[in-house]
Amino acid sequence: MLRLPRFRLHRPGTVAEAVTLLAEAGDRAVVLAGGTDLLPNMKHELVTPEVVVALADVAGLTGITREPDGSLAIGAMTPLAAVAASAEVRQSAPALAQAASVVAGPQLRRMGTIGGNVLLDTRCQWFNQTYFWRSAVGFCLKKDGTVCHVVKGGSNCVAAASNDTAPALMTLDAVLNIAGPGGTRRTQIDAFWTADGRRNHRLAPGEILTGIRIPPQRPGHRGAYGKLRDRGAIDYPLLGVAVRLDVGPSATVVAADVVVTVLAAAPRRITAAGDLLAGGGLQNGGCAARFADVAEAAFRQCHPLDNVPGDAGYRREMVRVYVRRTLEAAAAGAGPVHHV
């Protein structure tokens, strides 16, 4: 049986109290949101905090509201199930609703939060194991060791971003609201990531993600999310694809964006997508060739590693398939794309 290590639990009632507790404990503390990822990681001794600051009682961190300027504000502690079920999110940000709807399984989506998913730790099949397993094989760059088991001789951690909601939020130009010892700040989600698998985000010590703001989207906005995984539920993604299509008059694509994840430490934008799709018509399958071109561009840009379960060559081939299918789903206003 895997047991939790000993720790002190704090349940602050305000953001200010939580920030103070984190500042006092320093690197000995972690934040507990829904706990669906943190608690298993603690049992595996991937993280061994002395202090756990739980946010469940902090006022003002839950809920989905429409702001006067038309933006959508989502509290960081809002359960993923609520994000997936929200009519406001489904209408204004369909890719996000779809991404939230395919995280793990129903029970975990009721506990897991959107803030926790954005801050989900990077994953690697050489890291996300028990302490006994890791000690037998040899510790890695991400924790306790000096070698990378994925890239022999590598000096950089290549654990993969595996948070389904992050690429969808990137296609929506989301802004993150953050509170810390120095006050509050906002950052574009694109600027939040780093290429370091050990810690792939720029949340400073003592800071807390308090909410997410999604700006108003263009009229004719369409979106979709595709997820490759071994099973139709529970599993972490082997590949995630988020798509945004902004459709103007005559069903013509005005702007577009495609972001993929699980291929590196941070979600990755397909750089050619916007140019390849802009100006294409959606009527009568008019974008089929353009969708195929974007899928081919994604294949050329993406080179998965053996950092998560699943053959890297197969995952790369699925980049083609999932980019095309997710574009088709967005164009048709369909639901999430699942594994083949």
C-alpha cells in the first residue's frame, strides 16, 4: 500500500492568507486544489512537502461569470466538470469545454479543477513511478538524479506537458490571473510556459493561480479538441490537439490557430496553420485540402519522444490524423475527437 507522507495541512479562507502561508513555508510547501494529481504524486514520493495549503475554503476562486466587456472569467478552483457543462463555455469557448470534458473520468473531473489542470506537472514514464521503481532504475533529471533516460546524455528534462485544457486556452488567447507576495498580476498564457520539463511554468514561489480570463472571441468562432489515449476514459493524453477557426461571411476562414500538446515540456503552436487556413471556404468541403496541408505541416514540425507511454513513431503519425480530424470537427461544430 502506498501511503501519504506526513505533512501539515492549512485551510486558509482568503487568497492573502494562502499567499502568506506559502511565503512562510517556501519550497517546503505545495498548493492543494482538487488533489487528483498531487496526492498520487505524494504517495509516489515525487513530491514530499512538509506543508500543504488547501484552497478549498478560499472565497472567490470558484465560478464562471460573463464580464461587462464580454470576457469569460473562470475561477481557478472551478471543477473541470462544471467547465465542461457550462453553457457559457460551450458557446463561447467550445474547444475548452471539450478539453475539460475528456480529462480523466467523471469522478476525477468533479474533484479536479481547471487551475490544477493548467498547472498539471509534466509527466514522463521514467518519472511517474513509485520511489522503489525509480530507485531501482536510477533517478532522473526531474528529481534526485543527473541523467535523462529519454535522451541519453541529455542535459535538459523532456517530461511532457499533459494538461488537456492548456492548448485550448492558448487558442483562445487566455489570460491568467495570479496572486503572490508582490500583489496580483496578469499574464498571457502563451508567455506562461518554459521549455524545462522539471518546471514548465512561470509561477513564482508563493504565487497562486486565482483565475482565467477568456477574451471575447470573433463572431463565427468555432473550436474543437482532439485527444489520443489508449482508453476512452481515465488515461492521460498521448497527444492533444486544440483548434480555433474564426469563420466570416460566406463561410470563409478569417483566422485560425492549432496548438498541440504532450510532444514537449510546453504546448506547441503549429506555426503554419494560420497562413494555410486563412481565406479558405468551409462550404462543400472547400477546406479539405487546406486541412490536409496543415496536418502535413504539423507532422513536419512535431517530433514526439519516448517520454510517455506509447510508441513515439505511432504518436507522430497520429499528429497528421488528429490535426486533420480536429479541424474537421471544428468546421462542423462537432464534439471532441477521440482515439481511433
